Amino acid sequence: MGTLLISALASALLLSAVETFYKPLGKWRGLIGIGLNTIFCLTLTVRLRYIPIYVLGATFVGLSLSLLVESLLIGTPKGDLPRRVPSR
């Protein structure tokens, strides 16, 4: 479980830093997260049969944390949604 959290926090940090200082990743954020977490899990010596589970779990936690950090620090606009269609 510690490996999963370390990998998730490291990928969240890198994704947030790239999004903030370099350029928005958009739809590539998930694929980059999976790639980073695969490298991190291999580096942290996870057993080979557990790598898919650890990578998917760490990617989910890492992407959630990076979006949370982005919305807290940068502030994402929430008023871009269209108005509700009135009921008949």
C-alpha cells in the first residue's frame, strides 16, 4: 500500500508541475499518468503479477490528487456549464 501511495503522489506532483509551468496536457494526462506509474512501480520493485493492479490504483489516486491540487491552487472556472433546460 505504501508503494501505491508513493507512486501516486509522485505522479500527481509531476503532472501538476507540468500542467502548471509547462503546458496543459489535456487528454494525454491519463496516458502520461499510466506511463509514469508503470515506471515508478518497476522502480519500487513491485512483483510482476501485481504491477497492473498497482499501476491502475496509483494512476487513479494520482490523477484525482492532481485535479484536486489544480482546482485548489489554480482555481478552475465552474460557471462554464449551460443553464438547465426548464421542465415542461
